[in-house]
Amino acid sequence: MVQNIQIMILGLALGGVYALMASGLTLIFGVMGIVNLAHAAFMMAAAFMAFFIFRDLGIDPIVSIVITMPAMFALGVIVYKLVFARSFADPAKRSVMVLMTFAMALVIEGTLGFFFSNIYRSTTPSYASEAIIAGPFFLPSAQLYAMGLSIVILGALWAMLKFSRTGYAIRATMHNRTAAEVVGVNVDRISMLVFGIGMALAGASGSVLSFVFSFYPGKHWEFVAILLSLVVLGGMGSLLGALIGALSLSVVAAFVSANYGPTWSPVTFYLALFVILMVRPQGLLGKKMEL
Amino acid sequence: MTQAADNAHPGAPVAANVNPSRRNLFIVVIVAALAFPLLQVAVGGLNYYLHMALFLFMNIAIASSWNIIGGYAGYISLGHNVFFAIGGYAAAILFAYFGVSPFIAFPLCGLVSMAAGFLIGAITLRARGPTFIISTIALVLLAKILLDNWPYIGGTNGISLPLLDLPVEYVKFPFYYAMLALAIAAVALSYAIRRSKFGLGLRAISQDETKAEIAGIPTRFYKILAFALSGLFIGMAGALWGYYLTYLSPVIFLSILVGAKFVLMTILGGRGTVSGPVVGAIVFILANEFFVSQFGASELNIAATGLALVVVLMFFPEGIVGTLKKKGRLPKLLDWD
Amino acid sequence: MAHIEINNVVAGYGSGPDILTGITLKIEPDRSYCIIGPNGAGKSTLLKVICGLLQPRSGNVVFNGTNMTGLRPDEVLQRGICFVPQDRSLFPDMTVRENLRMGGYILKDRAEVDRRIESVLGMFPVLAERLGQPAKTLSGGQQQQLLIGRALVLRPKVIMLDEPTLGLAPKISKQIFDSMNQLKAAGISIIVVEQNARLGLKFADWGCVLDLGRMVFEGPSGTVLSDRRIEELYLGRLRKEVAA
């Protein structure tokens, strides 16, 4: 029993981290209608950033989000201006846009791999090898801190969306782009902002993953498939859905991992994706927009 | 004879619509391709060119096949190398465990791929657009984990096959002719689909699936059929390629980069057209070869593939053939639609 | 008051054909307008060009002497022209109050927005009862009232409505036009695109008939309503209704 609760707690912790990673993805989809297949690749870039910040500047990876988030935000704005600014409003071009993100992912992976090679890396702050012992539970500090950070960032995101003027504009654009335009929201600027925010979230995710996982450039595909699975489960465009998807699937995956080995943990997510597609393709809380 | 109209009525005999000079070109090219290995017999030392040629034929077959689902139907599959792997491993199993040569088994392996296509398509094609694309990535990653953990076929260590027992000057010949046959068959299939009611239906689906449904087109069946057909020749190619390499491992067949190249070739040439994938395969193979000789097959290759795709998508998303056609400057030679 | 000039505007969507093929129209102050015409004539497109949702390919739009061509929708809003598109352009999961707040989006002063919302609620008591409800739970008529209310938060000089009675029962449509009469009385210029030509022309002072992207006929609404030619071409069913 204790064993099972422990697994569940760890599953939830990991789910919190995945929720943070998926939030940027689903936000971008909700506003722009584009699935950013390069999201995890950007996360990898941020993870490398955190890695070198830790190794060469001695800055703790959690603290490093102060650097990675703004840097990734800026990168997101640049990428938006270069690649997306004109084209994505046309629904017919959406498939092409998704392909474009795929291509970007390859470019990032190749560049990272070329400069930093394909060896496994992770940042190693002290807590990465510590654990908190609470009663009968043995809880690795890294996962807990990661979860804590994710909660804080997601909470801030939620507050911004719910209460700030910009948050209203973003939500309005997600609900009904034309209506938002008609009340004076500058939907192009909002899209750019959201892409930047999505990238900033990828930046935070990268810092987090640098001490929770060991990573290498090619690993982003695995992350992308996992994130997309839980976003599809929760419903594209729904932040709450992403959270639910992340927590529920991660717990299941944790049990799979504990009982069958960690190799099969990703498979849980992939199979969940196919099951959802068979049963309810729009996910639990998905927008009614074209899948 | 007049140039064939884009939607010539489906029953028309194919030969009657082919421009005579184009038909002559095909004949010349095919005869030349058939005869090329004889040069090796006469002169020798052409193994590199034989290799490039058969690699090209294979990719023509692959690109033309991907085009059926990615171009005609408009459903972009980023994990299509799954069929490559299914065919390859099916052949490897038949050969390693049952002694059946891939040269005999490869059509069966293609059919196995196609059957898998029906099953997989029945699930994944319930989604449209971006969700479908996601499912194709998940598919190839799932397949890799499954194969990595299947000891019967060697898991991550892969499986070795015995070398074909021919002198080194001639060993590539059977592969050469088999791949040539695949290329011709795949292009012929692509052409036949393009001119058929099925092809028209697929095009309607790619333009506006809801309207196509309303118009009475059996969209679900057509999509799944297209997906399955697109796996047929890719499976056969995989069966032969594994034997050619004499070694298969999941990472060779199931890395995302392989699938990405399928996509790049077809889009570069012009998806949705018959000649586009052929042109794309040729251009891509030459560019790739040049790149590898200059920079090696490293991570840079991944970056370059991505960059090439970005450039094509940004500046000429209809591909070489598609863009020329749009501007009315496509040479008749290349207009096979 | 409002004075809008549309000069020889040509416009279309994406890389598609021209929908507006050179339309010229003057919107006088102190007049309300009803635009009618067959499907595809360009009525919605015209409104979108005026409010900045669509940029014209040629021609210009002038408002009170200022050239407005090329302005963004929020800039057009600042100058006092509000647009209520077709298809209930609400934010369905936002509450009625939040929808009204979004109406005042370009105003930075939250307190002022809330004050204005109060006066809008005075005009539409039905909304006051449902402030906390998600907009999608409102009936069709209530949603339309919400849309008009949302537009009013900005105290516009001109309100343009695209088919406000689409999908509404006759009784509710009448209510909507009653609200619009209130707006007229308050001095707001109204331009309405209406399929229900009879209701629309009864409400408005002036009628404009669009076809194939240009103005075919305009005049006092009474004249338009009774013109044989127009009747036959565009109001065909009207004759049958009257005969029956």
C-alpha cells in the first residue's frame, strides 16, 4: 500500500512537470491553432542553457529560470516574426505550419547535437541526489522541487490569464478570434505574445528537466509525443485539460514503470493517445475547433 | 495528340492521353535504366553508381507512395517509416528463421505493411489535421520501443542477414532491378490513382473533408485505403533494403530523421502531383549525397534536413513541380498529372 | 455625428476573387441605413472593410474627413465605429459580465468601464439578471442583446450590425429592432445588414441594395421597399407574402 501511494506521489510530481511543459504547447494551440512540434526541442535548448549556466556559472537550475525564461521569450518573439507572422491566420495553411514546426525541431536538434554531441547530460545540483524522507515515504528532492516550481509557475500563469487585461485578451482570442478583433484586441500582437509566453514556459520546463531527467538532443521527440498525448487527452487548447491529462497519465505511467520497467513508461502515453483517438478524438475538454 | 486534361474522365485508356514525346522519353529512360548494369559487366568499377541508382529508385518508390496519403489526401504522416520497418523486419524474420529470400518474400512483406496500414489507419485517421500528425509521431516512437524490446528480432542489437552469394561486381544487380521495378510500379500506382475516381475523392478530402463527406464521398474508407496503399511499396522497399544492408536495427529504420526525409523529398518535388515525388527524390538524393560527402552524416545532416524543409515550406510549399505548374512554366516533360 | 464615405472600394479575401468590385457609398449623419442584397453580394465584406477587419485592395474609406483605410480594427474602434459581426460573436465560456468587460477592452480605466456597463444594463435588464452566467447559456435573443450591449460600452458614434436577426424568431427579431430604435433615439448612427428586408427597411431611413460587389440602387427605405424592380429581384417572396 505504502508502495502504491509512493508511486502515485511520484507520478503526480512528474505529472506536474509534464503539465508545465504542456502548458506552453496548449496555450499556443489555443490562440494560434498550431501544434508546435518544436516545443520540446526548444525545451532541450533551454535545458542545455541551464546545463551550461550551472556548469560554468554555478547557478542553480531552478534559479536559472530567471535567465532561461526571458531568453526563450525573446527567441519565441523572433521565431514568430520570422516564421508565423503572416501565414497562420489562414486555416488552409495550418498543416504547412505544423510541418514548419517539425522542420524547426530538426534544425534545433541538429544544431544542438552538432555543438554539444549526443551524450547524456543533466545538471547536478545537490538536491538532485537527495531525497526527503517523510514517514514511510522516500521522495526524491528533485522531483518535489520540480513539482513545486511547476505549481508556482502554472499558478502565476493562471492568475495572469484570469485577472490581467492581457489575460482577458488572450482568453478572448482563444474563444473567438473574430470577436476578439471586433472588440479591439490586436490579435496579431496577442498571438506573438502568446508564442513568446509558450516559449518562456518551454524555457522554465527546460531548466526543470535539466535536473529531473538526463537529456540529449534527440530526446525531444519522446517528450513531444508524451506532451502531445496528454494534451490530446485533455483536449487541445484547454489548460485545465492539459493539467488533468498530465496528472492522470503520469500516475498510470508511474505504475507501469514500477511494475514493468521504465522503458514502458512512454508507451503508456502513446497507447493513451491511440485509445483517445478511438474513443473521443476531441479529448476531455477540447475546443470544438477542427482537430 | 493533345495534353491530357486534369480530370480526364476516369475510364479513358491511359496510353491515349500520353503525349507521344513524353511516352518516348519514358521508354528511353526505362531502357537505359535496364541496360545500365550491363556497363558494369563491360567496364566494371561502377558499384558506387549502381548503389546511388538503386537508392534513388527506392526513394522514388517511397516518395511516390508517401504522396498518396500526404499529397493526394493531404494527411501528413511524419512516421511513415513505420511501414519501412514493418516490411524490413517481416523479410528479416522470413529469411533468418524460415530461409525465404527477400527477393521472393518482398511482395508479401509489402502486403503485410499494407495490412498494418489498414489497422493503424482505422485508428489514427479518426483524427484530422494536427492530431493525425501527432499520432504518426507517436506511432513511430511506439514501434521503436516495441522493436527495441523484442528479443526475437534482436532488440536494439538488431539482426544480421547473410550476404547474397554473388561476386562483388554483380551483387548489387538483383537489388538494382528490384528497386527499379518498385519505382516503376509505385509511380504507375500513383498515376493510376491520380486519374481515378478514388484520386478525385482524395483530392476533395484534402481540400475540404466536410464538404467531401456531404458530397457523398466515402471519406473514411478512402482515407484508410490511401494510407494502406501508401504502405505497400514502402514495405517492399524496406524488405529489400534490410537485405541490401545485411543488417537491420530499430534505430536504422525507425529514427524520426528517416521519416522526415520521406516528407522532405515529396514536398520538395511537389506533393499532390505524379511527377513531383520523382523530381523531389532525385534532387534530394543528389543534395544529400553532396552534403554527406562534404560534411559527413552527422547531426549537421539533421539540421540541414530541417533547414531544407523550412526553406521549401516558406518559399515554395508546392514544391518544384507544383510551383512551376502554378506559374504555367512546367515543362510538358514533367507534367504527368 | 457620423459621415462615412466609401470610395470605389475593391476587396476580397486571401488570394481569392474580388468580392467588392468598386463600391461607392456615402453614409450621412442623422440617417440609419439598411443594406440588402443577395448572398455573396458583399454586404458582410463591406462592413468588414469599414471596421478594419479586411483591408481593401483599392479605394478608400473616409470617416469625418479622416482617411481610415488601412487602420486596424482597434484603431477604428477608437474613432467610434463598432461592428457586431454575424454568428453571435460572443465569448461563449466567459460570463455575461466578462463579455461586457471585453466590450470596453480598449478603455484602460476599469472603473469607467464598469460604470458604462451599469448604464448598458439599464437598457437591457435581462442581462442584469444573468451577469454571472456563461454567455453560451443565453438564448439567441439574449445573446444578440448582449452583443449590442457590448458594443454600447464604448459609446460609439456608429454601430454596424451584420444580420442581427439571423436565426431568431419573429417576436424576438422585433425586440431586437426595438432596441435598435432606442439606439437611434440616442443619436447613434446605425448601419444594419439584413436578410429580413421588410423589417430592416421599416427600421432604417435609407436602403441600399448591393449586388455583385457594388451598389445597385439606394434611396429612402420606403422607396426601396416599394420599387417593383427591387421587389422582384431581391424581395421575391415579399410579393408572394403580400398576395397571400
